[in-house]
Amino acid sequence: MKKSLRTGFYISFLLLTSTCLLGQKANPDFHDLKNLKWLVGTWQSDNNLEKNYEEWNWINDTLLQGKSFVVKNTDTILIEKISIAKKKNGIFYIAEVADLNNGEAVYFKLSKATKNHIYCFENNSHDFPNSINYMQINSKALLAWIEGKGKRFDFKMKKIK
């Protein structure tokens, strides 16, 4: 039974993410930052060694701000400051990591958005990752993944706040 559930999940996952992978253009109706409001809150991914979190706050119609952090034992370690901002030339996922890129922010432009709530942000000139992706599974679960240089890392997250 567990194997068929797992197989069903992977088949559903492949069908849902194939829209991004096949390069479907973003639907202009989805270029409204309000469509990403479901991200607001605290999300947790557990990889058994440490707990990873993303926390998103709605600032206004043009800005979502957040942070990515890890909790190891009782220590909270900031990984990066993140935001999603609506600019004149599109919507961007912006990552700031203190020890990388000379502390400069890296911008990933929203390149695809689908009716089934998959959002793909790309920056092909960045070394890694080249894309940051979010898929809303339901109101309490999401799948995020990063890709580049033939590698992919998935982060299944649950909403805890």
C-alpha cells in the first residue's frame, strides 16, 4: 500500500512539474504578486539532521519578505534573506547570502506560473542554482526545488504557522 501511495505521489509530482520543465510560458494573469500570498507563514522541512525553515511576511502588493534558516540543537542559523518583489520589468525572487556573491543580492525572474500554482524563477547567468521553484500542494504543504548544472534538490515543506 505504501509503495502505491509513493508511486502515486511521484506520478502526480512529475505531471505537475512537467509544466515548468517543458518551458511553458508564464500566464500573464499570474503576474500579480497576490497570487503568491499563500507563501505567507513559516514553513518547515525536516531532513533528519536539522530542521530547515522559510518564513515569509506580506509587506504590501509589491513585496514579500522572508528568511531561510536552520535550527541545529538550540542554535538558529540564518542561511539567507529572501524576498519576492514586483518590479517594473517583472516579479523577482531575490536571495541575499552573506558569504556568497560578495554579499550582493541575486535576482531570479519569474519565468513561468501555472494555474496549478507552480512558480519558476530563473537566472541562467548565476552559477548555482539557475532556477528556484515553488509548487503549492495544498494550504499546508509545498514543494520547493532548486536546479542547475544537471542537479536538482527538492524540499518538501509543511506550514507550521
